[in-house]
Amino acid sequence: MNLHVDRLTLRSTGLSEGDARRLPRLVAERLAAVGVPGDATPRDRLRVSVTPHPGEAIESMAGRIASEILDALARSS
């Protein structure tokens, strides 16, 4: 299965403007690196929620968001 993301919207609080701009790119990079489960059901919309950890690096947060997206896709199959 190919993953086509038309729009990735992230709502975040407490991030610097630079980190808020980097976060969607980092999430997309992690999704591209890992790939999508082959048996995932196509979805028009997917919503996940990730609570930031105090002092967490933006790279770590991006990894957790990507993992939640992949887990949600796997559960939808």
C-alpha cells in the first residue's frame, strides 16, 4: 500500500515557531522511512492524539506521532 498524504495538520502548543514548522516535515520523513502496513485500510481522514513530554526533543515527538499514525492505520485494517 502507498500512503498519500494530502494534508498533515498538527496542532501544537508550547513549541517555538521553528520547531512548529519542522515538526510536520519530521513526521512525514519518519512515515516515509518506516512505510505503511500492507494490510492497512485506506482512510479519508485519520486523527491521533499525542501528548508532549516536558523537555522532549522535537525529533522524539515526531517519532511518536508517526508511530501513532501507523498504529491507527494498522488498527483500521
